Amino acid sequence: MSEKNAENQAGNASQVPFDASKLRELIKLMEAQAVQDPIMSRLEREEAEEKKAVHEFWSTQPVPKSVEMVEKDGPLHPPLSPEQIRQEPYELSAGLKWSDVDVEDSGDIKELHDLLLENYVEDADSMFRFNYSAEFIRWALMPPGFSKQWHVGVRDEETGELMAFISGIPVDTMVRDKVVRMAEINFLCLHKSLRSQRLAPLLIKEVTRRVHKVGIFQAIYTVGRLLPKPVSTCRYFHRTLNPRKLMDTGFSQKLEGPQLAKLLSVMRLPANASIPGLRPMRKGDVGQVRKLLNRYLKNRAELLPVFSTDAEIAHWFLPREGVIWTYVVDDPEHPGKLTDFVSFYSLPSSVLRTTRAQGKSASKKPVGNAPVRKQHTTVNAAYLFYYGTRTEFEIKLSDEEKAVCGGKKKEKALVKEKENELVKQRLCALVGDALVMANNEKFDVFNCLEMMDNAMFTKELKFGPGDGHLRYYLFNYLARPVEASKIGFVML
Ligand SMILES: CC(C)(COP(=O)(O)OP(=O)(O)OC[C@H]1O[C@@H](n2cnc3c(N)ncnc32)[C@H](O)[C@@H]1OP(=O)(O)O)[C@@H](O)C(=O)NCCC(=O)NCCS
């Protein structure tokens, strides 16, 4: 999750003449290269290792092999007939039992919250762990059509304690030109005491069995680590909102003196949003947001959810305190007509330990007027959710431009380029305003993945590339690789 400085990337060594100051620049460039290379080589190393890995479980499942080149989209296996679907749950090891988790029940939701709080995803250095609020978990697991049977828990038979969990929710997923009813699998979590005992495959098989029972045979899931075989890989990007806190918690590199002053000034945001007519989404906006979103995703992405009903939009997008924020742009010239929307959600991370340097300084007594480093328990992170804006513009090329193009194909490319430029301008303003709103809500950092059209604004809005990646997987559905910019599916 930690942030790497993006500003180091510019430049081309061959343009650097040989004088002392330029030589220093060259050294800086090489250092910058060294910062980037470990990340690139880590991905390459993971891929090389994965090609040789043996997957006792995944080799038995309908997913492509890591070495396989997928050339055509479609299901791997046909649907199972009811007789082919196992009726009874898989057998658990002694002392454990299956138990549906009722997230509407205050006791169950607290137990699930606590299981995730103590045992869910950590970063590679175990400095941070996701800290989903109970209200967030309810939002994530209770969309229209959800089923309690897909909120699969495992309890200790003796103590009744919740020891493991996996969830599914239904989602219509579009993979290029096909819409497939799928299960969106999430929140796979084992208590730390149950790791490395091959329990995860049982949870996956059990939720699959339950999904099969209602006639769904495909699933979508995301994992940070490499498994057979991702359909896409997206890098995390981070936009600092509260630089001092991010440094104090070890989330980002510590700076001092003029470098810190520069960072604070570069990252400062205005107090108010810039787009006239931007306001929080209300009930009456649901229909227009649905149209904007579906149209945007279908125009721009190859892997996307399809929001078929207003109820789904109301669930996912109407603002919920502390969970999801959605802002629409109500066109001031045509009041009531929405032109865009943008949304983000809150997913804090618990701070498990600070960096070594901070550990040392924290244990020292402050000297004189030296600033006291604050201890923080959480990093408040906002994550970009969906957005939508106009994508069709009536662009007319001038006669001069047409002459330069010299043919229809190039003219079409130029029109596309101009369209993209307009989308880019709008997204910079829209997500820029989302940053202002998130900053006013006291978030410390605003994260997004390198997906959808996010590459259009990350540089302008001062996001930096992180060292984490999220991989997208499909179960029982072969799909040719999807570029990160064509991923239109946000998983919580
Ligand atoms: C992820 C987690 C459930 C895996 O548990 P584990 O004890 O390491 O793994 P098990 O011994 O039970 O099972 C190993 C098998 O599960 C697979 N597996 C591990 N994590 C997986 C994941 N996130 N998704 C799918 N499969 C996974 C392994 O690849 C392996 O199968 P293989 O032999 O075919 O490669 C556990 O580490 C955990 O709870 N981590 C914290 C939460 C987390 O990271 N959740 C995943 C979010 S995507």
C-alpha cells in the first residue's frame, strides 16, 4: 500500500549533456530507475515463478492454466444439471462447522467485523490491515438479490467463534459483448490460527456449490497475489491528502525541511469544489445516474457490471454516512439534468506498526522544540468508486484537419483523440472535486486503481503509483486479457 514518489519518472538519459549539474540529474534519473525497477522486476519474477508453480487446488478448477494463452472468450464448462450439483456441504475438519452469517443480525455482523479486523488483508510488510466498518460490510453484502446462504461462515464447534468467512453476491457482468450472471466473490478470510491447512479451497468450493444451486456457473474475484490466471492486472495509485499523517504512519516516505514544505504546498487542495452544480446525489437522481453509468462503462470498458435496475443504483450509490459518497453534476443551465457523477467509499486501514525509523523516534523523549511524532491507529483512505460522464460529442473536423489526415481512417482516429481530450478534461475536474470533498471529510489519502479512464487524471491530480497490484480473475469463463484501462469493474 505504501506510496512511491511519482515525480521521479520523467526524463530520457540520452538527452543529458555532460556537465556537472546534468551529471547529477543523470544520477537522479538512474536512482529513479532503481526505484521503479524492483516493482517491475517483482511482477516479472512473480510471473516467472507462477509459471513453474504447482497448484494442488486451482489445477482442479475451471480456470485457465498460468501458461495458457486465452484466445477466445466463453465458458470453460457448460452449466451443470441439478443432479450433477452436490447437495450436501463439503466436510470440514474436526471441530469446525458451517454457519451462515446473517449480516442483518447485530451479533453476527459484529463477529464478522471483528474477524476481518484481526485477520483480513495486510500489506506485504504487515504495517497496515484493512479495517472495514460494520456498516460498510452490510453495504457490500446486501445489494438487491443478495442471499444469506452466500455469506458462508465457519465456526468453532465448541466455542461457537467465527473462524472463517467467504461471501458471494450476484452481479450481471459484461465481458466484451456478452452479459453473464455471475457471483462476485469477496471477503475470503481465515483466522490466523487456521492458516496453511487447506481450508481456503474448502470455503471456495462450498460457496461455489451454493452458487451452482441457483443456476449460476461463473464468478468474478480479485486477489493481490498471482494465481492461475488473471484476466487483468491493475496497479494501485495514491493521492496524498494529509502528508504529515501518511509520513507519521509509515504509509509514505518521510520528508523534512524544504522537501516537506514543497510537498505540502503541491498537495494542498482548494476548500471548495470547482464544477458548478456539483451536489450530493439524492433519491430522485437514481434513474439518471443509472443511464450515465451504464452508458459510460459500455462505451469505455470491456469488463464491467451491468446495473439493470434502479434499486441496484440506489443501493450502491445513494450516500451513506461513513460508507459511500456520491456527487452528481446538476447542469445549472438545465436544472434537473445530470451531466456527470463521481463516487468514492471509505476503507480505513489499521496501523499495525510504524516503520523502524518511527519506532525509534517514538521511543525517544522529544528534545527541546522538536515536533512530537503523533501516534495514529488508522489511516483514513477514500477509494474511488464509479464515475460517469458524457462520452459522445459532436466533433467536426475543419477542412484543414481533414486535409492533414488525408483519409477516413486517420480522421476517425483524430475524432477519437479529441473525444478523449474532452473526457480527460471532464474527469480531471470531476475527480479533482472528489479529492476536495474527500479532503473536507478528513480522509488522509485517496486511492484508485489504474483502471477505467483513471490514467487520464492520475498525473494531473498528483496521484503516485503504489507498490500494490490487484488482479482480476474469472471462474469458469475464459476471456482474452483485458487491458487495465478497459477494466470497468470496481471490487470492494
Ligand atoms: C487468503 C487466505 C484465506 C489463504 O489461506 P491459507 O491458509 O494461506 O491457504 P490454505 O492452506 O487454506 O489454501 C491454500 C490454497 O488456497 C489458494 N489461495 C490462497 N489465497 C487465495 C485467495 N485469496 N484466493 C483464491 N485462492 C487462494 C492457494 O493458492 C492454495 O491453492 P493452490 O495449492 O491451488 O495454489 C488467508 O491467508 C487469509 O485469510 N488471509 C488474509 C485475508 C486475505 O488475504 N484474503 C484474500 C483476499 S483476496
